[in-house]
Amino acid sequence: MKSVSFYIKHINRMQVVWAVILIALLAAGWFFFFRGGGSTDGILVLELKPFVQQVSVSGKVVAAKEVDLGFSQSGRITGVYVSVGNYVSQGTTLAVVENGDQRATLLQREAALENQQAKLAALKAGTRPEEIAVAQSSVTRDTQALIDELQDAYRAADGAVHNTLDQFISNPRTSPSLTFSVVDSNLKTSVESKRLTAESALVAWSGAVFALGASADLSQAASLAQSNLSAIASLLSDAGAAINRALTSTQIPQSTLDDYSAAVATARTNINASISAVTSAKSALDASKKNLALKVAGSTPQDISAQEAQVKSAAADVAAAQAQLSKTFISAPFSGIVTVVDAKAGKIVSPNTPEISMISTGAFQIESYVPEINIALIAVRDKASVTLDAYGEKIFSASVVSIDPAETVRDGVSTYRAMLQFDAQNPLIKSGMTANVSITTDTKESALAVPQGLVVYRDGKMFVRVLVDKSTVEREVTLGGVSSLGEVEILSGLKEGDTIITTLP
């Protein structure tokens, strides 16, 4: 009897326990579905309330910037200036390879640039008065030099005719005639005719050449001198030919003819030298005048533009040399912490081989991958709450800063990489931590929403069962997003105050 009584008491006790559990479950269900809903058993009175839509993803804390650095050219490392854990500012030199040749080239290019810049500055400044005075002095000097050469040329021509030719020409000024016989009568006639012409030319030239001054037309005077000298040279050439064809006699032996020939040759040399001297003096004066005109006029816009182009070319050479030199350095692209240093002094490195790594300090980011089904809900600048496994339920705020347009396949599923930025710096946050992220994609102050389980799907349409005049009516509805509490927003088909039936049909 005692055994039976024991089992009866035990059964009663189990029934009580199950009854308590059932009551607790019913109370929890009622609280979940009908709290604040103005509901009674099996029904829910629809009312406006806040609606928050969120997407939950996991992610990993990463540095906002992370980089592996190497040299752009091969060489032997001459210096390493950082260690792992060092904080460096942007632009800090971390390591360097041999670069003596590159430094020398840069110095040469910089000197060439300075030279071209000085020339440009001189062109823009114009000609100094001192330079104009020097140029004017050159014109004055070359003017007098040409006058002197023209007068010397006349003297050489006069001497060649009156002192040399007239030794063997009788009546030279009025009726010239050779004092010896010539085999070629035409040659004799040519010499005598040219001698008479030379006389009148010398008379006219004498009056002009010794009246020359700085204001005279020296270009015309030079042309006249060159013409007269050429005529005298032709006369001397014919005279030399006539002597070579002369007939000797007792009055004019061969020795006398030889003396005439030597004198004529010397005169021809002097005349040719005078022609050359006049030409050179005239060219020098023309150059001096042109230089003076340029000095007075100053630089033309074309000259300045051409020199500016030279400066740009020299600057480009400097930039190229600087680029070559920069390839021998590793510099910090941003401020941050050095995480890896493989570089060592004396080590020979190859181009683009990572030698130093660093991460940025400051705000960290969260790298997460959002499933395809949720990516359409997320937008840049959406707010998020984040918890880190290392700190339990402590919440950190963040914002979506980027979403990759292309998918990333993970475990055969298409996902989209989204980056979130912590809103504030916090020393607790460290790279590599696991993050649990809830991204708020939509927030409404008041909206109509029902639990997802109350929506009936049939024939591609969605319905909610509503109590109307004690009768159950199915109303077609249009749904919006799903809240973080599992409720779905009703966009159309229901209104505030409608009574929703919560029991299953």
C-alpha cells in the first residue's frame, strides 16, 4: 500500500510541474503577441507603433589602412630606421638603398633648371642700360673700323694703279699706252682701256671716301669700294697677263719684265686683302647694329615663350630625377604602426618585394559579408550597433561606409563585402577582433505591423485574418520590411484599430 501511495503522490507532483510549465509558456506567448496591442485571447487590435528594421551580420575588425611596402628598384640597403611597434608619421623615411648616382643626377638637373630660370628672368627684366651702352660702343667702334678699311682700300687701289701699273704705261691719266709690245693686241687694248676707266673711278672715289663719317651711308660706301676694288683687280690681272706675253727689247729686257710682273702680283695680293677686309668690317658693323637693335627693343613675347618652354623642360628633368631618387626610399604613406620589418642593412633587395608592413592608427573598420537576400536593404551611411566577442554585450556604434558592387562567393553563396567605420576611436578596439553587427536599415516612428506568422500566403497573394462583426474575413495585404522583432510592416490592406485574429485557421 505504501508503494502505491508513493506513486500516486509522485504522479500528482509531475502533473503539477507540467501544469506550471504550460502556464508559463502560455503567459510568455501572450506577452510576446499581445503586449501593448490591446488584445484579448486569439485577437490583436492593430495600432501604430515604432518600427525598426535591422540586418544582422558578423564581421572582423580591420585597420582602416594596411599596406606592405617595398623598394621600386633593386639595390643594397644602407639604412633601416624603424622597428616593429614604432609609430611613424606620414612621409617618414623607413629604409633606404644606395642612391649616390641618383643624388648626383638630381643635383645636375636642379642646376640646369636654375640656369634656365635665370635666363627667363633676364628676358622678362629686359636689357639693362649698361648693356645698351656696351652695344652702342660696339657700333661706334665697328663704324670707325669700316671707315678706316674703306680709306685703306682706296689707298691700296691708288697705289696699285699709280705706283705699280704706271711704271710701264705712258700717259696713264689721259691716253694710256703700254711701253712694251704684246703678242696679243686685244689684251694690250683691254689694259689701256681699263686703266683710263680706273683713273676716273679713283678720282670720284677719292672725293667720297675721305668725306665719310658716322652718319654716312656706310653700306653704300662699302658696296662702292668693293666694286672699285674688283675693277682694279681685273685691271691688274690683265696687266699681269700682258707682261707674260710681252716682247723683250733692248729698252725693256726680260729682267725688267720680271720686275713688272712681281710688282703686279704684289698689288693684286694687296687688292684682294682689301676686298676681304672691307667685307669683314661691313659684316661686323651689321652684326653690332643688329645687336644694338635687339638690346633696345628688349625681349619679344616669342623669346619669352621659348625660354619658358626651356624652363618647363628642365623642370621635367628635375621631376624625373626626383622620381628615380624616390625609388631608393621606403616612406610611410600614412601615419600608423609598423607591424613587420624584414629589411636589414646590407641586404640586397629586389624590386616590389615587401620589406616593411604597417597599419594605420585611429578609427578601425569592420569587414563583413552580407548575404544576397539582405544586400538590397543596406545603404551607405546606415547606422549599426556592434558588439565584440572580447567585450561581451558592450555596444559600439558604427556606420556603413562602402558596399562592393561585385559579389564575393563564400562557401558557394554570393555575398557582398560591406565596410563599416566605428563612429569614435576607442582603445579597446583592436585589429582582428570578431564583431557582431546589427545594421539599422529602416526606422519609422509609427507603422502598422503584425507578427510574420499571421500572414497567410496563397496563390501568390498575402492575407491576414481580420475579425469583422464577429465574422472572420481574409484581407489581402501589401507587406513591407521585417523588423528586428520578427514583425512585418503592413503597407496596405489594414488600418489602425482593425482586429486581427491570432489563432491559426
